[in-house]
Amino acid sequence: MQPLKSLSVLILALVEVNILGAAYGGEAATLPAVEEIPMLWYLAPLGAVLALLSAAKFYRDVVNSPAGDKLMVEIADHVREGAYAYLRQQYKVVAVLFIVIALILSLLAFVLKIQSGLTPFGFLTAGTLSGLAGFLGMRTATQASSRTAAAAKESLNKGLQVALHAGAVMGLTVVGLALLDLSLWFFILRNYTDLALDHIVMSMLCFGMGASTQALFARVGGGIYTKAADVGADLVGKVEANIPEDDPRNPATIADNVGDNVGDVAGMGADLYESYYGSILASNALGVTAGLGIKAVVLPMSLAGLGVVFSILGFRVIRTSENASQKALLEAFGRGINLSSALILVFSGVLIYALMPDHMGLWGSIASGLIAGVLIGRITEYYTSDAYSPTREIAAQAVTGPATVILGGISTGMLSTAMAGLTVATSILLSFAFAGGFSDVAIGLYGVGIAAVGMLSTLGITLATDAYGPVADNAGGNAVMSHQPPHVRERTELLDALGNTTAATGKGFAIGSAALTALALLASYVGQIHVSLERAGVETLELTGRSVPVHTATIADFMEYYNVTLMNPKVLVGVILGSMATFVFCALTLRAVGRAAVEMVEEVRRQFREIKGIMEGKAKPDYASCVAISTRSAQREMIVPSLLAILIPLTVGLVLGVAGTMGLLVGSLSTGFLLAIFMANAGGAWDNAKKYIERGAFGGKGSSAHKAAVVGDTVGDPFKDTSGPALNILLKLMAIVSVVFAGVVVQYSPKVAALLHLQ
């Protein structure tokens, strides 16, 4: 553990200049003797190191694979350069916002004394490492596309392995960096400061805002980029010019391939980094609030460390044979995920027995979260894979035109919310009950938090199977544009079709985990209110007929104090505003894609019209101009929806207080979760219905059914890749912003309410 101790020097320096003491209005921290951290905690930092070492090995495996012929490498280089250019521009915008937010947090901490002095630093480390994880994953994905296509020349399994190893880099980098960040902060603060355990976990909880902010920009910006290019390429290329997907004559095809990487690799990585990071922090806070002590902090972190080991084992059983069907490929991925899930299910019981033998019911909470994650994946697979009837029915409806395709996709997406909603609702009830929540609400909420950690414990492999998708998609595009033999394109198309389903499954998993994480953060908000009242100098809560000291108040006491009931109009208005925010957010992101796509369509049409010889393959399109349009549009269009996600909870908190904020978070969680499931599954079903037709059903490529399916897929693209995935970040970001600014709401909302006569 020497690296942990060495890196503690930074925090010790802060201690010496009174930064940590200033956060709480006291003197500089000393180095007291504290309770030893249980040895099982070291599974977390060791798991983090193992994840990063394994990611490095998988990266070497990818780059050591043959890169293909000269044209394949040239195409991959174009995509990589476009992806780097986009990320550089996005990180410049995000860096400015991060500096502004860090300054605001510093003002709250060191001038107004209503926020922890740790928050600005933790905010920056979480956001920076989230961005780094996305960059490393995207770097690997862009290296892997031509190599996957080249490997597919030899066999289907070799192509699968290269793409999967590229996805593994993304999955293991995300869990490795997140666990490393959490482990270092906890180790240092527990051993080298005099902060009480509740202040440590509540301060660290606020760090999640860095990961959430980075994730929202990555998801929204990347989603707008990729869908502007995709929609433009499809509408002009497939529908108007009647040329195949990924045809090198289409000027937007490179931008489309770039978008797969910045949206579905970097964006998804940042998204699940945030869920993983936030679920562990929320569980830590809920465990301490419930009075379970340091062992309640150790449990989720050690569970995450074990998940790394079992994810790596799961990769070893994923392989396939030649001539495998789509179903066989899905089963190959299922073997790896099921093995990891089964192992974590067994060993989580051992962990609980070793750490908290009086709370073995928590094993049921972990099991309910883990099983819910697997079930959501299966539900998503059923509604989006062309191996099952819902997607095939949409394909059949394409025979009668685009209108019935649209109706079929919308109804399928809506219907899919039933099973997903029931699964998550059941998981919440079971995790709450198993933990003993109907006897002790605080412990029950800890059970919900630990269920979210259980669902995400095998993120290393589940994210890898998701990140595999865009790699396979780019490999298919590379094979088409480099004119590979038919058997190579057949294999890459099969890998791509598998990737569409795993990507859809990953989105369902991400949304389900976001719902549990957001609920855990909502519960943690009450704990943050507790700490904020103490910082404000409030010693007692004056309730009906009694006074309760703040330090002994229960969740029910805080709910009574702030009148958080359904009969309080502030709560009801908050619920409505939370539901409204999800629809407004979707509208803004969908319109952003529409505006950006119009620019792309006009540019592609211009090139077809003005550059002679494109359609004959004698002239090369201007790919760079399309990449520039997507980059410019994404940067411009992502600002407003991203800022709204930050400003709405702060505004509602100041105007409607704690009660209104609770309502806001409930409304956004319930509506946003189901809306995100609907959009992701409808989009996935439309996409795979199109691919089902392209493989020969109902007339195949070029038929009227195919053109109708392309329209459905075009509508579904921003559903599943922009608005739907971004919604789950909205839920978590609004919750974490509420947590971070709880002190502001506690101290200033009564003054705003008095000014507006809302008291």
C-alpha cells in the first residue's frame, strides 16, 4: 500500500494550510488515531490496480493484432483523427465549465462555509478521471476497427475477440479509475485527517458531481454528433442516392464512424463511470447514516473490487465458432456475464458474513440488484433483437410503409417499459425489505444503495460487451469502404448485428442502474441536509409537540420538519417540474439532432451535386467538412440542455425548498426512467428491424420495405443514442446537484420563500 501513502502527501499539504479545517469552521486537522480500516477494504484498491493492468494487457492484444491493408489503415486513421479532434474541442468547453463550477464550490466552502472544503478538489478529480476513461476507451476503439475487420478475414471468432478486447479496455478502465479515485480519497481522509466518518462520506458524495457533469456533456455532445452524421448519411445516401450503408461515396460516412466512437464509447463510458462511482458513494453515505459504521463503507467498495476479478474471469469464456447464428453469439456473451454474476452472487454472501454477520439480509439486497440487472438486459434483448418477435413484427410492418414502422416502434418501446418498470420496482422493494427496511427505514435505504452496487459490480464485463458494439460497427464500415471480400463483410455484419443488440442491452442496463443510483442519491440527500443543518448551527428540530436534536434526528423527523408529504403543494409542484424537465430535456436534444442533421443533409447533397464523379467512384468526397459540421453542431447544441440540468435543481431548491427538491427528484426519477427505457428500446427495435430486412427479409436491401425501415431507424437513432441515454444522466446529475447545493438550499431557501411569499 506504499502508493496510497505516497499520494497522501497532497492532502497532508492541504491540512497544513488549514484548508480542511476551514471547511468546517475549525482549526487545521491533526493526525489522530482512528479505527483501523477492515482488511477486506483493500480488495477495492487491489481490484482497481488489477483492472488497470488487465486493461493494459487487453490494449496490447488489440494493437498487436494485424491492422489490415493500406486502405483499411487509411480509413481507420481518418476516423481516429476525427474522434480526437472532437474530443479535444469538447474537453476545452468542459474544462472552462469545470473551472467555473470549482470556483463556485470554493466560494461555498471557504467563504460562505456551507460546503466541504474537499468538494472542489474531489469534483475535479472525479471529472478528470471520467474524461480520461472515456478518452482511453475511445483511443482503443479507434485502433480496433480495422484490426477487427482484418481478424474477420481469418475467422469469426478472431474478429469477435479483437472487438471484445477493445471493449474490455473501456470496461476495465472505467472501473479501475473510479475505484482508484474512491480508494485514495477514503484512505487518505480516514487515516490523515480528524474528520468524522459521516463528514468523510458526505463530503465524498459531493465528488460525484464531477463525474456527472463530465458524463452529461459526453453523452449529450457525443449523441448529437453521432446522430447528426448518421441521420444525414442515411437520409441522403440510402433513401435519396440509393447507395449502401458505409459506402465510401457518401461524404458523411467517416463522420458517422467517428460518432460511434465519441457517442457510444466515450459517452457510454462516462455515463456508467458516473453510475458506478455514484452508487458506491451513495451506499457509503446511507450506511453511515443508518449507524452501521465503517463496515458499511467497506462492503460496497470491497464488493466492487471482487467484481473486477470476476469480470476478468468472465472474459475467458466468451468465444464462438464459425457459422454461428445471432442467437449463438448472444449466448456466448451471456456465458461471460452469467459467470461473473454467479460468482459475485456467491462471494457477496461471504463478504457480508465476514463484515456484517448481523445483517445477512443485505445479501438478498445485492442479489435483487444483480438479478434485476441481468433481467433488464434480457428484457431489452427480447424487445430489440431480431431473433424475437417484436422486432420482426416491425420489419413486417415496413411492407406497408414508414407510418406503420413508426407506429410499431413506438408501441414496442412503450410496451417494453412494463417489464423493465416492474423489474426495477420489484428490485427496490426486495432490496429494501431484505435489508430490514420495514423495521428500520435507514437500513432499508442502505439496502437499495447496495442493490445498485450489486447491479454494477460486474460493470467491467457488462460495459465491455456494450463498448464492443461501436467497434464492430466501425469494423463493418471499414470492411465496406475498403472493398473487402464478401465473406469478410458477412462476418463483420454478423458482429455488427450482435453489437446493435449488446448496445441496446447496455443502454437498458445503464438506465436501470441509473434508476437505483438516483434513488440512493435521493435518500442520501436527506443525510446531506442533516450535515448542512449542523454547519448552519441548527441544533434542534422543532416538530409538533417535541424538539429533536439534529444529531439524533431520523429520516422521518427530517421529513416532518420540512413537511415532505403529498399534501404539500411544494412537493406536488416539484414532482410536476421534475417530470416536465425530462420531456423538455428530450425535446432540446431531439431538436438539436434535427438542426444538426439538416446541415449535414445539405452538405452531402451539395457534394453529390458539385463534386463530379463521386457516384462513379472517380472522385473522393470531402469527408473533413462533414466531420467539422458534426463537431461544430455538437459543441453548440449541447450547452443549453447541459446547463439546464444543473440550474433546474438549484432554482427549484431555492424557490420551493427541501420539500420542492424532494418532489423534483421523485418526478424526474419516475418519469425519466420510463421515458428513457421507451426511447432506448424503440430506437433499438427500429435499428434491428432495418438490419433484419437488409439480410434478405421482405425484399432485402433496396426494397420499399427497406426504405420504410430506414425512415424508422432514422427516427430511432436520436431516440436510442442521444435523448434516451442522456436521460439517465439527467436523473443522477439533478440528484447530485441537489446534494452538493443542499447547504445553499437549507440556508437561503427560507429567505427566498419569504421574499416570494411562499411561506
